Amino acid sequence: MTNKLEILFLSDKQVNELAANNMSEVMHDMERVLSLFDSGDAMCPDKAVMPWGKTIEDENTLGRLNAMPGYIGGEYDMAGIKWIGSSPQNYKIGLPRATVLVILNDPITKIPVAISDGTTVSAKRTGAVGGIAVKYLSVKNATTMTIFGAGAQSRTQLEAALLARPSIKTVYINDVMFERAETFANEMSEKYGVAVTAVKEPGEYCKKSDIIITVTIASEPIVHADWIKKGALMMNMADYEFTDDCVRLADKIVVDNWKNIKHRKISTVALMYDRGLITDGDITAQIGEIINGKKPGRENNNETIYFNAVGMGIEDIAVVTRAYRKALEQGVGTKVPYWE
Ligand SMILES: NC(=O)c1ccc[n+]([C@@H]2O[C@H](COP(=O)([O-])OP(=O)(O)OC[C@H]3O[C@@H](n4cnc5c(N)ncnc54)[C@H](O)[C@@H]3O)[C@@H](O)[C@H]2O)c1
């Protein structure tokens, strides 16, 4: 019997250089994870959510800790957990809202084999899931996009959307803290060479947009149905950000994991389901079914499509698993004694 065990510790720099920085690779991971999840080669229990305060408004001010365990099969074949803290006031002391730790567990012995930072991993994989939605659900010649929320997630949403649709040339960004939108516009237009404009009144810009992405910490809807043009893709990547009428406009409603969305009960479609305004039958597909060819994605330029992703721990586990295997090959990381 082995009585000495070590855990590999990966810092932010190490995990990012090994796996998270390359968005094309993370998008490949997400396409595989969503496909494997649809094939049943994954386990993804509902998130355990520990919110501070009593209401969504409290949670969006005071924060929460979420535990997201899972197992992802296929070439990943790894179990583990994402442990994510969110504290929206962190920006006041120069820290990100979300900070993440990922633990990998061997799927046979269940023993922990790695502990890694997952902060950038989380932002990159959320952007990458958005990019996969853009790939399968937006019009092929998409040129114009509006993003709400100029925080960590908006940057990776843009990065992945531009990889999925290089035809995007015009981007509008809105944030309640306008200076954040301006910073985003300056940084991103320089980085990607596309026209990025900060806008205070987003309605008229949404009306021109092929893709509308929300990644805010708003707890009341900020996108309205009369702003949505026919053929648009609406992407609700956080909470209650689109009105119910936006969902009613959609010819197709596509999600990442409908069971987890209903359990989390925080996004527009989840709240509509909770109030009896939509049923299970109104969900057109989980995106893995589209990736696996069981259901069609976008079928023509006139379809208006609604996408909502709650996010799954298996997405983070997949990226960190790729980093962990490379780290072992390259001798990167710090081996920490576990059982001495
Ligand atoms: N679906 C997923 O898998 C997934 C993964 C990670 C994060 N998220 C969600 O994405 C959201 C954003 O995360 P982040 O890390 O970028 O946070 P962040 O704090 O870095 O950025 C959020 C931004 O939203 C802005 N904002 C708040 N209310 C707004 C409003 N009414 N209109 C416009 N902008 C508004 C804030 O000013 C801030 O700039 C969070 O709600 C988070 O839970 C989802």
C-alpha cells in the first residue's frame, strides 16, 4: 500500500501558460465537454450555492461561495470540483469579483491529484462556451455585437466571439459604470483591431446587433424585446438580464444544462419556468445535442435564438486536466506532500 502521496499545485501563471491562455484550445475543450455531457459521459450535479444575505440583490452586493463538482469522461477522464468565490465589492481593493480554486480527483481512487488556480480558467471557459454558442447559433456573416457588462467575462466573450465569427467588425459595450465601458472600448479596439464603442443608451445599438451578450451582475432585466432584431442571437450568460418578452421572441431556446439552470433559478428562462411561464417542452435543445448532430442549430438567417448558460464545473475541470497532464510531462508545478 502506498503511504506517501503528493498533490501537484499549479499557480495562476502555470495553469494559464499550460492551458488557459490559448482561447482556440479552450474552445475545443468546451465543444468536447458539451458534447461528452450530452453523450452521458460526464457527471454534473447541481451547484451548491452559499449566498450572503437573503435576496438576489444581497447576493449581487455581498457575494457567495459556490461548489461545482463533476466528472468529465472521454480524453479528460477526470473528476474534481470548482470552488468559486464571488465578491462584487472586491474591485474597491483591486481584486477580481470571482476567484477560483480547482481540485482534480483521480476518477478511480478518488484521491486528489492536483490543486490549481482557476480564476482565468473560469473566465476563459465562459468566453469559450459563448464562442461555441456563437459558432452554432449566430448568423454566419454576423458583423455587429453588443455586450452588456465590461468586467472579466466580457473580455473573453469578445475574444471567443471574434474567433467564431471573424466577420464581426463593430462592437458596442455598455456598463452601469461607464468608465469601465470606455476602458474596455479602448483596450479591445486596440487589441483586436475592431471598432469598439462605449454606449450609454444601448437600445439603438442592440437593434443593429446580430449578437447580444449579457455578462453583468444586474438583478433586473436590462435588455428589452423591442431592441431585438429578427435573426439575432441573445446570449444570457449571467442572471436575470433579458426580459421575459425577449425569450418570447425566440424561435429557439438553447441552453447548456437545463436541469442545472432550473436548480440555480437565477436566469430569465429559469425564473420563467419557476413561474409557470415556460415548460420543459419550450427548450429546443441543450447545445451538446446540436454539437452532436441530434438537433439542428441555426437553420436560417431569420431565426431569433435565445441562449442561456449556467456554467458547469466540468468545463473548468477539463481545462485544468489538460494543464495538469502537460505539467507532469514538463515538470512544471509544485509537488506538495499530502500523506507523508
Ligand atoms: N454562465 C457562466 O458560466 C458564468 C461564468 C462566470 C461568470 N458568470 C457571470 O457573469 C457575470 C459577470 O461576471 P464578471 O466576472 O465579468 O464580473 P465583473 O464584476 O468583473 O463584471 C460585471 C460588470 O457588470 C457591470 N454591471 C452591473 N450591473 C449592470 C447593469 N445593470 N448594466 C450593465 N452593466 C452592469 C458591472 O459594473 C461590472 O463592470 C456574473 O453575474 C457572473 O456570475 C457566468
